[in-house]
Amino acid sequence: MNTLRTAMLLAAMTALFMGVGYLIGGSGGMVIALLIAAAMNLFSYWNADKMVLAMNRAVEVDERNAPEYYAIVQSLARQAGLPMPKTYLIDNPQPNAFATGRNPQNAAVAATTGLLQQLSHEEVAAVMAHELAHVQHRDTLTMTIVATLAGAISMLGNFAFFFGGNRDNNNSLGIIGVLVAMIVAPFAAMIVQMAISRTREYEADRRGAEICGQPLWLASALDKIARGAERIRNPDAERNPATAHLFIINPLSGERMDSLFSTHPSTDNRIAALQAMAQDMAGGASASARPQTPMPRQADEQRPSGPWEKAEQPAEPARPKSNPWGRNPTGSSKGPWS
């Protein structure tokens, strides 16, 4: 089903790309756009993940320079029956995360330093479980290709402003066609993004909660990330808005609720779905008595066990809160390592 969806999406984006080419350059422009789209589809299949990671200045980490973060991803991948993905860190104060890659064997997950700094151990695990769910559902190929082609369509719209609409391009629509390319084409690309984004996020929430075993951990994490995204701007994402749908919460300013223009479902709706899932898992009255905020807020409260923790393991000495994740792999003086 996911393979068919990806093929249909590629066909839709290619057709849209060709349509923009026709509006800019007539029949010749359409042929050129077809060739460009074919080349971009092939390039995106192999390299879109690298482009997305580079756009966000992600740095690969391992057990030496980010031991706890890496161990969380490793244990959850084992729990989900997935190969260990490459693990990246983004030096950005906004709490957020995304997954990318053409298949589970070539997947990557990335989290921001803000996510590791502002969320608890359990909440980080729930977020990474959500991203691994995208890997398991093979959403990552679709998402990265859409990001690449949507960005290209938007650039073609800008290109039309400067070079389209002349009398020699075999385009009978003239300036009207240029205006359509400038306005309608990027909007249509956004609609295609949204068509796959909302249902995909709900499914990844559900599967992620199953992987980490605690839906309320993810509910708490989503609430914190959404509030953090409202307060903290993400300059890299703002420069590359076509990648916004990759993140667990929309990283762009001004996107909070379900609407025609939102790439993500309402955070409140996602939290409600996870709370309902927790009640179903716990069963009736016992679930309804559970507090809405699942994670301990005090250091002396016992932390629930997760798939990365061994049973009967003695408590480790508390690590300094200023450096909970290991040596700073990004080289910045800011973040949870400082």
C-alpha cells in the first residue's frame, strides 16, 4: 500500500511540475520540466535524505559522543524490530525531531538539542519511537521526496516571475499562466504535502506509543514540543518550509490548529487520541484514574521502566543535569552539554 501511495504521489508531483513548466514555457517548457522532474525523482530517491539533513545542519552522533540519546534510539529500534538507523543531532533550541531515508535499512532519525534539553528521558524515548514508526511504515521516502519536489515547484513559481510570460515561449496563457505558476502551483504542492501528512502523523503516534509502551509519554512530549515551537523560532525550517511536514510538530511559526493550511493535525487532537489509546491499553476505571501528565515532575519520584531499561537494575548515580547526554557532538557551547 505504501509503495502504491508513493508511486501515486510521485506521479502527481511530476504532473504538477510539468504543468508549471507549461505555464512558464509552453510545450517546450513542459518537456524540459518533465526531464527535470525525472532527474529529480531519481536524485531524490537516493539523496533527498542527505539534503534534508544538510538543510537542518544535522550532525551524526554515536554511543561515544551522545551515549544516552544513542542508547534510546538503539533500544527502541530493537523493540520495533528495525535496523539501527543513523542518529543525528541538530543544534537548535526549538524542541523537535524528524526521520528520513528511503527505507528502514537506510534510515536516519534526528532530534534537536532543544528536544533533549527540555524533555524528560521518557518523553525523548516516546518522540524517537514516533520517528521509528515513520521508518517502519516507510513514510520517510514519501516525505523526503515530497519535500524536495515541493521545494522545486515553489522555486519554479519564483522563476516564472522573472522569466515567464513572454510572447516567444509558446505559452498562450501569457502573463495569466505566469501568475498561476507563481501562486497556484506552490499552493497545490502544499495541498499534496498535507494530503499525506495528517493521517501519517496519527498512525505514527499510534505505532510510536506501541513501541515505547506508554501513549501518555508521547502525549506529554507533544504538548511540550508544541509549546516550545510557539516560543522558539527555527530559522533553518523557516528557510526551507517545504520540509516542515517532516517534523513531529510543525516547526514554522503561526501553525497551531487544524485548518486548510496546516501540514500537521491539531496537537490537542493528537493528545486526545493518545489519551484514549492509554485508556484502552490500561482498561476502564484504572486508566481513567491515571493523571493527565504521565511523567514524574520531581526527582524523587520513581521513573517508569521502558524497553531500554533492564529489570532489577540498580539505580545509577544521578548525573549532572547540565550534561545529561554526553559530550557535545555539534561543537557548540550551547545546548544540554554546556
